[in-house]
Amino acid sequence: MQVLEVQHLQKTYRSSRKHLTTAVRDVSFAIAQQEVLAFLGPNGAGKTTTIKMIAGLILPDRGEVKINGLNPHREAQALRSLGAVLEGNRNLYWRLTPIENLEYFGVLRGLSQKVARQRGRDLLERFELSHKRRAPVQTLSRGMQQKLAIAVALIHEPQLLLLDEPTLGLDVEATQTVKRLIREIASEGRAILLTTHQLDIAEELSDRVAIINQGAIVAEESTEELIRRFSGSAYVVELEQEIDRDRVSKIQNLGAIVNEKTILIRETEILYEVLHILQPLPLIRVEKEQANLTEVFLQLIQNQSESPC
Amino acid sequence: MLKLFLAEVKRSWIQFIRYPAEAIGGIFIISALFYGLFLGATYVAGPSIKLGDRLDSIIVGYMLWTLVTFVLFDIAGTLQNEAQTGTLEQLFISPFGAPRVFLTRAIANLMIQFILITTILLIIMSLTGRWLSFPPTLILPLIAVILGAYGLSFAIGSLALLLKRIQQLLGIFQFALLFLLTVPTETWTGSSKVLGLLLPMTTGAGLLRDVMARQQPLNLPQLGLAWLNGGIYFGLGLTLFRFAERETKRRGRLGGY
Ligand SMILES: Nc1ncnc2c1ncn2[C@@H]1O[C@H](COP(=O)(O)OP(=O)(O)O)[C@@H](O)[C@H]1O
Ligand SMILES: [Mg+2]
């Protein structure tokens, strides 16, 4: 069952009389329950615009958003299944305490005050903020504020959670905590759309990645598969010491590339022959070359700028 | 709806008293103003609406002025504050819809302001031993005026949404407000009388003058017209706000940018 369906979204901004910016071009994707989709792209790629169109905060020129089958631009009911933490904002009242924020936003999302308070307490407990229950938000650290903002977005138990750059501006420790929370929230069965320009975040958190560049999705598939597809079949062998000339020439004859202490083997079949030649030199590692999302990302973005649209 | 209203009252109240120095400062200013009025300094603190020369009328006029100004700039102020705090978008993704949230909040704010002023007045009255008297029917035309004021508040809020910076316009609005609340349309005749009925809030303000200054009984047909006027301006303001909301979402300029 798809929680979120986005079809052919398109948005062009008119920033001045002549100047038009097409921020989002023909973007389509879907997210199912319990799934984390990372929306990955450089600054200005159109991530925030897409998220805000989903939340009903920006009107698309074309295309459609369906949250549990409802259009947030026409049916306010759709907003009941949506929680959002938007970019760069605190999304909280600075003068109120965490519990007061949770209570207020709970009612704003349609809960009764009693339910909002109870859930607020539970969330504070879970997010390890109970000790700050009575401190004004203003006095909390940036990391705690972000945790609280996520808690507030969850107060009405929405099926879809939108997180725009959730770890932006957080220190290492807070980033770890927020990452852990996101994983937990997804495992509860919620669908999460998170945007980021940080590859490691996308790689660690997402089940699927959609890479967006200049407003268009250039790749969308499961995170693992994307990495596998871009990983070569080559092996790398690294030794403790430099290889003697005799062995180097033998190995080169087989078709492998030798560079001081490392050997790159493109044809998998010769791997054991090479190892045989190397015997009994001490090895440091034998590894299948793994692409990470960074390389995939660079490659895709590069391909795109080479072939202008 | 009621639970949202109560939540708004609570939120506003907490925000108001969280930093006691600020709250006390605000209360002190209001108290000083009204105390000044009691002592006979009728020129105190700029404009008020003259509802007669008796102290009772002066106080009621001043209170009306304070409350209507408060209502008028409430929605635009909320928009601006929320954008600064970074919570504006959260209000717009409420399933209640932005107009309802803003109206509920504006009513909650007005109620707090009203209770605050009334309490201060009661304290001053008990201190000075000078008790004001005004007819309870006053509340009826007051409702008409406040209704129109909310309509205008939505209209000014729409401008704030569309133009973002409206600081410079606020002075003009205040001037127009003074005109609308003081122009004696109840003494106009003929076609200008019709015009007077079309102006926002003036019919209600005229009724307040009748009751307060001239000690006339409430003119019921006139009251009906005042309510109709208030209702229409309220509807117009709301419609304008809905349009401005949609247009701002089209431009992608809600909140930041
Ligand atoms: N309200 C707006 N008016 C004009 N241009 C905008 C507006 N919002 C965003 N843009 C432009 O649209 C593009 C996409 O922006 P955005 O969606 O914020 O990207 P991202 O979140 O991926 O960094 C950028 O070039 C940005 O300058
Ligand atoms: Mg962004």
C-alpha cells in the first residue's frame, strides 16, 4: 500500500518579470509504509520545493500529490496523515517548553488536549527529553530542538513523515541520535521522505534513493541496488611491501594493473592466478571494489551536465 | 473548534507571562494610560474615539480604540511573528485550515487583551473609588464593530502574505481607522447616509456614540444594519485571505524567501 504518490510534479518560479526558474520538472515517485526514501541532490536541486508541494504549502503548476489517496491541496483531511519538519526552521515556539509545544501542536493537528498531553509525555520519554520538559525551547541545544521538532511532527501519529535536511547544522553526536530516531520511526511502519545533500545520510538511512538534479530525478532505485549497479566487478589486492620486478612483469602479463603495493584486477578469472604468483608475500587486503553513493552521485550528476537538456 | 480555541488561549497566555518583566511592562503601560485618563488627562497617548465628555465615555472610547487597533493588526502580526519563529508553515498544514487557525488565534488574543484591560480598569476604579457606568447594551454594537475589524484584519493579513513587508502601510491603516471610527455618519442624510452604511465599522461606532454620549436607546434597525455591515466585511476579508493564501502558495513564498 502506497502512503505517498507523487505524479508528474512541475513547478516554475517567476522571480522577476523575465526570469523564470524551473525548480521541479516532471517528478514522480511513491513511498510505501515502513519505507524511507532519500531525496538526494545538491543545493538548489528542487528538494524543498518538492517537499512543500507534498505538504500543500506550494501549489504545483502541474501534477498531483496523493497522501493515502487524498490530495492535500484540496482535501484538508490529507493533512491528518502528514507530519513535517521543514528546512532551516525550528518549527517550534521558542518561549514554550517542550511539553507545551507538543500539546499545542497536537491540538492544532486535531487531537484532544488530553491525548496530546499523554502522547507528548511518551514522546519526550522516548526521545530522551523528559529532563528538559520544563525548560523553554530557546534554552535547548540545537540537537535537542531538532529532536523535539521531530517529536512534534509525530504527535498525531501521521503515516507520512517529511523531513527536509533533518541533520543540517547538527553536531556529530546529535546527528547520530537523529539518525537512530529516523530508523526507529520507519520501523514503526511510517513512510518517511527525507531530503539531504549529504550522501552518507542517504546511504545509511534510506531503503531507496531518488537522485534529483536541476529539478529532475536522474535515478531512483533501492539504495543497495544503486550502489551495486555502479560498483565494478574489479578486485583490489593490497600488499604489505612493494612487489619485486619479476612478479610485477608476470602479473602484468596476465592483464592486471600494478601500482606499487596495490594490484587492480579487472578480469575476475585471473584473481587466483595473481594470488598464486604473489605467494607467500604478506597481504593486507583482497577486496571487491565497492562504489559508494558518493561516486554514484558524482557520476550521475556529471553525466547529466555533459548532456544538457 | 473549542479545543483549538482553548489551546490558543493557553499558548498566548503562556507566551505572554513566560518572561514576567515583559508582561509587567505591558501591564504597567496600559495601567498608566488608563490611570492618566482617570486623572483627567484626556489627551493622553494619542488618539482615542470621543464618545462624549464624561469620564465614562472617554474610557469606553479609549478601550474601543485599543481593542479595535489590536484586532486590526493581529493577523498580519501573527503572520510576521510566526515567519520569524519558523512555525508559520506548521500552521498552514493544520487540518483546520489557515483561516480558521488565524481567526481562532485572533479571538483568543482579543479575549486575553480584553480581560487584561477590564481587570486593570476594575483595579483603578476600586483604587480611585470612581465607578464607571455604561449600559450593557453597548456590547451589541461593539460586536458589529469587532466583526468588521476582523474582516479588515484578514484583509491586512492578506497584504502581509502577498507583499511581506507592510510596515510602511500600517501608519496609513491607523489613520484610516481613526477616520472610520470617528466619522459621524449617524448625522449624515440622503445619499451620503447610504455611503456611511457602506463604510466598514462606522455604523456600529455611531451606535456606540448614540448610546454612550447621547444616552439614546439602541436603534434596532440600525443595529441590524451594523451587524450586516460587519458580517459583509468579515466575509470579504476572509475571501481575500483565501485568495492571498492560494496566490502565495502559487508563488512559493509562504514563510521564508
Ligand atoms: N519562492 C521562490 N521564488 C523563486 N525561486 C525560488 C523560490 N524557491 C526556490 N527557488 C529556486 O528554485 C530552485 C530550487 O530550490 P529548492 O527547492 O529550495 O532547492 P533545494 O531544497 O534542493 O536546495 C533554486 O534555484 C531556488 O533558487
Ligand atoms: Mg532545500
